[in-house]
Amino acid sequence: MHIEVVTLFPELVREAVKFGVLGRAIERGIVQLGCEDPRAHTQDVHRTVDDRPYGGGPGMVLKPEPMSAAIGAAHGRLPAGSPRIYLSAQGVPFTQALAKEFSTLPGMVLVAGRYEGLDERVIESRIDKEISIGDYVLSGGEFPALVVLDAVARLLPGVLGDDRSAVEESFDSGLLDWPHYTRPVEYEGRKVPDVLQGGHHADIQRWRLKQAVARTWMRRPDLIAKGGLPADAARLLDEFLAEREGDEHG
């Protein structure tokens, strides 16, 4: 997969992707990453990429000429079918489902904004999709772009040591993840649940699903309300709620 990032801080992106799963994906050639600096497309001695907003107000706006040229240059290096994506507080929420969708693409341009954002005419003419990583404000789009990079790269075949890791994760089934344990069996008086030590695969799977359903109900009930539950998960949730009510009245 070939990904290009349009950014005023290409070194920030290049340094951040050297580590962990994403770094290994790039080293192995599974992900090809490039950066395009809009300053390279300016015509003045100061390499100006921003200007005051029409209508007044605080902050600066990224100029259309260098941004359009940078997006065009980055997009020109990608295969057909590669969308141009703007990291924006006004975008649709970035979800695991969207990460999966992106992982099937041949490539994509990630446009990292700065200041008050992009001139709207650039968004209208050269952006295919706007996405947001959360309901908060950041200083720029570089970190959101890195979030998207990491979430997408780990879904590509061969990136993770065990491809099952990309399947058995939070949000993949619409639920939060279950608790995880490793050695030692007992730590600070807390023991690994007996079911995980027994080696009975069906019991372990049932315990994990029940824990995932319970954790989602307690921490992110909106996920259950949005996606519903399959019959087996719904039965386990009823079981958990009955046990919880019994504990409260016991």
C-alpha cells in the first residue's frame, strides 16, 4: 500500500513511523510512505503557505495554491483508486470499520492541515473525504494522520506477527476487548482467572465473549445500542446482568 502525507512538517511524520508495527511494515515494503511539503510549491522568498482569513477573525488559513499543488503532486505518485483524505474536525468519525475499508485501497493521500485549516475551495475541488479522530482540537493534522496510518497498516496482511491479532481486537466485533493476562499466575494477590488456566478452548471463548460484552455494556453502551448484539452475546449479557443484580442484593 502506498500512502502519501501532505504536511508542513515532513520530518515529524518520517521520524514517528520508524518505530513499532508501522516501522516494520515500511521496512518490509508492505507500506510505502512519502511526504509532500506544500512549502516546496510556493513562489515567494518566504515560502508563504498561509494568509489571513476573509471576513476577519483570529488565526491564519492555508493558501489554496501551494496546498493544491502539494496534493496534486502526492496524488500523482499513487495508483488509480487512491482517495485524497483531509484530517479535519468537521470530518466523519474514524472507526475500525473505516480503517478496514481504507486497508483495501491501493493507496491514499492524507492531508494534514494547520492553523485554522484549508481554504474551502481546496476541500471542494481536491478532497474526496474528510475524517476526524475525535471531538477535540489539535494543533495540526500530523498526529491524526499517524493514527490513521497505524490503524490501517496493522490490518494489511503480513504486518502483524499473527494475523489473528488484527481480528481479535477491540471494536472488530462491535465490542470492547476482554481482559488479558500473562505470567505470573498470581501478582500482588490477584490471580489469573481459573478458566484461562484450564486449557478448555470453548470455555475460554465463552468467558472472553462474556467479559467483552460486560465491559462494553459498562463502558461504551452506545456501541451496543448502535450495533445490537448477536444472540449468543445477548444471552451472556443477560447472564452478566443477572449476576450483577444478585451481587448487589446479596
